[in-house]
Amino acid sequence: MRARPRFEFTDRVVHRLLLAALCVLPTAGFADGADNGTSTAVTLKPVQSITVKKVFSKEAPESIAELLIIQNQVQKLAAKLDDCTVAVRIGTIQGSGVIVGNEGYVLTAAHVAGSPGRSVNITLADGRQVTGETLGVDHRLDAALIKLDDSEEKWPAAEIGKVSDVKIGNWCIAIGHPGGYQKDRPPVVRLGRVVMNHKLIIQTDCTIVGGDSGGPLFDFDGRV
């Protein structure tokens, strides 16, 4: 059975990417091809002085070169952030979480954790399984904390950002385990944009399904 895709995009993002690709086609230079029916090579004009910060400050990418910058940044971040994204299983309930402290503190959703004092099975990105226990739970914010049992290990932890830094239109990455952990599939990455930031709520257009609950939302500096 073929594994599910590593990266998933919302319809809105795909539409923008397709438009960007179409926009650069008229500027492409076509190499000379033989008349024997063989395909011709396509050479795209390079975009000069493009920076990651500049690309992600735009409403939408405007060229293939900018699409490649977005792709490279997502891949670079995913390789780093996978290590601190975990699958959470409590009884028959499956969700996701993110390690936010080197001592083994995991942030997840309250409806995944349920209540304090419950035993938790955690699966790391490399497939290793460890145990933990649920701690504090805030059902109003749907947030909970888990402590991993092995206090001797220094866990890979994500940096926590400030909500005040989040602006509407910011690019973001959601990572989780849709449908629960699958050994033949790493954490799934979704690329999207922030569509609302109001008091205690940040809303994005990243698609999430059952099993993603409690998973982290990252900005493009890799902060939760």
C-alpha cells in the first residue's frame, strides 16, 4: 500500500501556486530543439536577489524561483521540526503534540489528554515509543501538558513564539499525525496562511483531521 503524501496543501495555497507558475511561463526562454519530435528543454529566467523573508512577505509567490524558495524552506523546517512533533495515544484516543521543554514537556490538546494523571504512550518521529503522564489541563483553551517519563534524556524541544508576532497573512506550517501514527509515514506537513488572530484564537487555512489534534502550528522561523 502506498504511503500518504508527506506534504499536504490547501486548495487556496494550490491555487496560488498554480497562478504563480502560469505567470512566469511567458518569460521562459526555450532552447533550440531538433525537428525529429524530441522534446525541447525549458530555461527559466532567474529571479535576482530573492530572499526568504521577501518571498514570505508577499501576498502570493510570483515566479518558479519563489516557489522553489518556499519549497526549500518548508523542507528545511520540516526536517528540523519533525524531531519535536510526536504522536499521542491515551487508551483508544489518538492525537498529536509537540515537545516544548528539553526536560520532556509535551503540549497537546485538552480533549486528547482528558484529565491529569493519565498514562500516555508517545511515539517519536523516528518510531521510538516512550511513556508519559498527563499534567495540567485547560479545557477553555483546549490545551494540556504531558510529562515524558525519562527525565534523564535531553529531548529536542521547539521554541515557543509570541502570539503578538502573528499577523494575518503570515505563512505557517501545521504538523501532525492525521488518522493516528503510521509507521510507514513521517509526520504530515501542511502549508498555509493565518486568516485570523483574535485574542486567544489563531485560525489558519491549514487542513487538519482526526489525529492532528494537539499538533503544533509553526511560523516560518520554526516557532510554535
